[in-house]
Amino acid sequence: MEVFIRRLPNSTTRLDLMQFISSALKPRWYLLQFSPVGNLMHCDICRIEDPHNNQVEYHGIVQIEPPSAAINVIKQLNGEFFKSKKVEVRKFFRRSIKRDRRRMSPTQPITDQRRQDRRRPYIHTELLAAGVTSDTLIAHSGS
């Protein structure tokens, strides 16, 4: 199961994120039973740049097996502070433009019930393989 960590601090490394997640994967006693022990399978940091607002966001995508351990991690870490910043942790959903719930059939146009579309088609996303997410260090490493 993939878990989404929203609002990571700019100075987050993959190792920091892995340690944060691993702290919730340690076995604990809950009402005379162990919490499910899980394995951290994969960890990525996603950098999202919004050129219209000149903002950069960092989010984490972590794969944890089995799903019961991932649900336990979500419950433990949602709303916790990570490097003095409160993060939101939830299940990650992969969405496709082809599976838009607002579209009734392929021949009909999209009927939007919202006042404004929340999707941002102009953003740039990239997965950071490793290292610090800080923009200053990314700029220096590229030159």
C-alpha cells in the first residue's frame, strides 16, 4: 500500500523520511496484542513547482507492506510534527484523467459541479532520487 506524506519541510532527505516512517513501524503493544509489523519497501520525495505562484512543495510517497501496517502508520503519523512542521499522512491514490468521475460517458463533456477546478495543469513535478530537497542545494549541484 502506498502512503502519501503531505507538506514535507524543504530540508528533508530521503533518509530523514525513511527514519520518520520507520519510527511508526516498530512493534508496539495495543490492548494485549502487537501492532502489525511492516516493511518499508520504497520511498520517494516529489517536488512540485507552481510557476504561477512561485511556490515549491515537497511531498513523500512511501510503499509499506502489508497494508495493515500501512494503515497503522497513517493513524500514528497523521498530524504529527516532522522537523518542526505538521505533516498530513494518508493513503495514496493514483488518478488518471481517463477515469474522471465527473464524466458521465466518453461522448459527453465534463460536467463540473465545483465553482473552480482544483487541478493545476501548469505545475511541474519531479521525483527526487536522493539527497536534500532544499532548492539552494539543488541549484548548486546542477552547476
